[in-house]
Amino acid sequence: MNVTLAKTAGFCFGVKRAVQMVYDEIEHGTVYTYGPIIHNEEVVRDLEERGVLVIDDLDDARLKPGVSVIVRSHGISRAEYEKLERRGVRIVDATCPFVKKIHRIVEEQGRDGRSIVIIGNDHHPEVEAIKGWCVSPVTVIESIDEADKFCDSTCENLCIVSQTTFNYNKFKDLVEIISKKGYDIRCLNTICNATEERQTEAKRIAAEADAMIVIGGRHSSNTQKLFEICKNECENTYYIQTLDDLDLAQVKSMGNVGITAGASTPNNIIEEVHKACLK
């Protein structure tokens, strides 16, 4: 059996940076993360074992002056950030720099009189945070149907941005639909380069594979997108979180197997799956 492991599999820059910031902060005392630091259950569990607790409510009584609160890689809204400041906690901002850039863009473009269109999943924490930095009307579009129905009767000027982990080809399709509606559009492709490269490589490997393994957390948006892309190229595509989720006997019956992983998947999990397939 031939096994191909994607070179782009695993932690991206933003995730690696955020996770390291948490481990570094443990030395300073009590540490909380506002929401899971990344969408990977294995990483969150390891941090919990080291005393790092996840909070979901900024009114939590445990948030006392001096404790450390880490802003997750997906970012938070301006209102949430300001609330943390008022609580007097030590804020450690682990927001991915590429996401922070989108926050600046939507705020600046909104002040310039443009309505904002975010291409992405309205319920994803990254998108929820981006909306929280908008100072003008904002619409989130994820599907062709939503793009077809989109109409902003209050403003002729739009700024279009994307969730950093969105499917690049789908982004182009949705922008094309909106572009035909006659608006003055400033479109900024804010899908991060790592996401584009990961999706491109995964598609190429899956197209040549008899079976494709995609590793990542169940709530990871970028891993879900990878799975969709690979599934379109290879019918035998498996979405797993760890080696325990994989039927090795089924995979080893295939001649050519590809492996990729989401941006929040630790290298040790990828290596474990890779080695198991090679045995």
C-alpha cells in the first residue's frame, strides 16, 4: 500500500501561536480561555489536565482582577474585549493575526460607508467575532441560495470579506453571483494562504487516492471543508479525530491512501495515523 501524507497537514501558524501562548501563560498562575482555544478536543483536554479552564460567560464570577483570560484564535467582538477590560483581568490575545486583519478591514470599510458581506458560516465563532467589529450593516452569506437572494436596498457600496477557513472555490462562486447585482464592490479575499494551500494539496492527493483520511476535530470548520473537498474527489474519504476512529483493515485493503489534517490537528495524532497505515 502506498501512503501519501500531505505536507500542509497539521497546525497552521495562527493555531500554533495560540496554543503556545496558552502553555506559556500557565506559568503565570490561574488561566482561563474564553471558549476553546482551538477546535480540537484532544488539545483542549490536554490543557484542562494542566489546569487551563474554558469559560463561556464573561459574567463568570471566577473572572477576578489579575487572572489570565486568553482570547481564542477565532477572536472575539469589540464589545466582548471591552467587557474583559472592565473586569480587570490580564488579557492575552491569541487571535490569529489574519483574523485580526479582517477586524480592521470591516471596521475601516464600514466607516468609509460600505455595508459588509462576510462569506462564511454565520454561527462560527470567527464570523461572530468579525460581525462584532462591523460599524455598518453586515450580512453573512454561506450558500448559493443566500447569494442569489442577497439584496441591500440601503447601500450601493459593499465590502466583501471571507472567513479565513472558507472553501476558496466556493468563495469565488458566491462573489461572482453578488458581483452581477450592480453594487460598487470592494472584494478582499481574506482566506488565509495556509488554508488555500492545504485545500489545493488535499484535492490533488484525493484525486489520485483510493482512500483519503482527513484528521481533525468535529467542530473544526477548516477540517470540515477539507473533508468536503476530498469527498468530491475520492468516494472513500474518512473523517476521523484520532486513530481510534479509523478502520485500519478497511484502509489497508486500498492500494493508494492519502492523509491530510486540519489546521488545529496536533502532529502527534497525524504521525500516529500515518505510522499505523504504513505498518
